[in-house]
Amino acid sequence: MRQTAVNKLHIFMVMFFISLVMSIQSPIFTPYAATMGASSVLIGIMLSIASFTNLTGNLVAGPLSDRFGKKVFIIISLFLSGILFIFHALVSSSMNLIVLRALNGFSLAFLIPSGLALLSEYAKNSHQQGKNMAINGILGTIASIIAPLIGGKLGATIGYANTYLVIGISLILTAIYATSFIKERQHMVVKANQSNKLSFLHILQMPQLQIVFLTGFALMYIHGVIIYEVPYLTVERGLSTTTTGQLFSFMGIGTFLSLSLLFINRFNPIKRLMFGLTGMNMVIFIILKGLMSLPVSLFFVGFFFGIIMPAMATALTDSVASSGYGRAFGVMSAIYSLGMITSSFITGVIRDYISPYFIAFTIGMLTLTLIGYSKFQTNTNSSSHAPTQY
């Protein structure tokens, strides 16, 4: 029991450092690309390419991690990403940056599905799964609060290129730590009436997971708009990257608060998804209309983000057997990437003509409508197949 706790602690530490190091670049990538002459459209293409290669890698990572284990892909991905981030510091043109973003997107695709699947295997039941995801979420949120501040400060003091050098070296050190301390574990959770081998098609056909994937797409589309638009303030308004980092930290504080409300985990995860997406749509509408200051708005974006993310992970682990975690988390990560691809590309193209927040609000509301219709259809079908009482 004690050894299991120690092994989980090492996984939590690795996941925390991944979140911390990766979030450091959030306030600096857009201005870094802009200094190389990249237009808003080209920056959108860069983000989209990274998300597209990430999507491809997610679909490859799932089956491979189920077959060969999670640890090996976590370590390889960390080493490769660290090297690629170091090369970020050495680029001399926006075209070089596009190539590196594409390669790095594919490399990073193995990290999150493998990490979440490995963490889920250290649970004996659904309650422990939820607890593990909650702790991971809290640690990731802490990282998201402090990392933008670190990234913004580093960008302002040592420059964008040197900041990417720090990111790359940090990931390599994390890979060395993971090599030494992360332990693989056999599947612990067994669910009745489920095949040990799930195909991607089978996963996509599960009604509950369809709701999860729809929510994930909408959430990451909205997140992509925030990630694109907030750093762009440094370009349009001449703000410091430190200011941008502070804005992202407001979002992290909101997420931390919602994750700390442990009683929320007692509610059905699908209902939490719908509640969180409704709140997210309302906040995006407020940002669109300028009804609230941006720091406060981002705080509430983070709050509802913290409600949605653990609920999606819990709904997923409740729906599939542990032997299919890699595939399921791979599909979910691919959906995330698809949302980012669509968001980054559309935002870069239309931002000079129409507010990206309006498109995000429209997609969020459309997704909420589809989820409501799906729930209605499921309840109707269940009622029609119920035995008649006499």
C-alpha cells in the first residue's frame, strides 16, 4: 500500500512538472513568432499545425501505450520534446518555427494519454479514480497559476529564445526523473460486460463518451481562443509578457477554486459537464460584450474549466475497462487537439473581421444544444424499451 502511494506520488510529480514547463510558453509563443515576422494568420497556422500533429500522435499513442506500456512513451516523449524546445531557441525564421511546432506537437501527443492512463491504473475503484484525477487537476492548476508568471517574467528578462532553452532543459531533467522513479503497473480495474480490447469505433459509439467528446471539443475551442487572443494583447497594445502571464494566472486561480470544492464530485459527471459548459458560454458572452473586466472574466473561465475537466476524466474511466484506457484517453486527447486546430486556424483567419469570442460562444451553445438533444434521445429510447407495468 505504501509503495503504491509512493509510485503515485512520482507520477503526480512528473505530471506536475509537465504542466508547469509546458505552460511557461503560453505567454511568449505569440510575441516570439511575431518578432520573426509572422502575421496573425501564420501564427494561427502554426498553432493549428501543432494541434494537427498532436491529434495524429494521440491516435497512435493510445493503442501503443495499451500494448507496450505507458512509461516508455512518457520518457521518450519528454526527451524528444526537450530537444525540440531547445531548437526553438535557435530558429531564425518563422518557417523553421512551423517545422518545430509540427514535430513537437507529434512528440507531445504521447505524454498526456499515457500519463493519465498510467495514473488511472493506480486506482482500485471509481472513487479512487476520481480522487486521482482531482489531485492531478489541482497540481496542474497550481502549475497553470505560476507557470505563466514565470514564463512572462523570463520572456521579459532573458528573452524569448533563452526562455525556450530553459523549457527544453527542464523537460530533459523531468525525463531523467521519470526514468528513475516512475513504475509501470498492471491493470487493476475490471469492469463487467466489457471487452478487454476496444476499437476506436467502439469508443466513439458509446453514448456517454460522445457527450464527453463533444464537450471536450467545445471546451478546447474556447480555450484555443483564449490562448490566442490574450497573448496577442502584447502585440496589439504593447503590453509586457509579464502582464499576459498575470492574466493567465487569474484563469488558473479560478480553476483551483472550483477543484477545491470537493462536494461537486458527488454529482453525476455528465451533469457537471453540462453545468460547466453553460457557465463557460455565459462568460464568453460577457467577454464578447465587455460587461466585465478581463481578469475577472478569465477567473470565471478558469472556474468552469475546473468543473469540466475532472468530470470528463471521471466519465471516461467509468465507461471503459482499464485495458482500454490508453485508447480512450488517446481519443479524448485527439478531440482536444481537433478543438485547438479548428480554433487556432479560424481565429487567425477571421479575427480582423469578426470577434473570435462570438464564434467561440456560437460553438459552445451549439454543442450544449447537441448534448441536450443526445440526452433527450437517450432518455426517450430508455423509456420506450422499459417493460410495461400491469
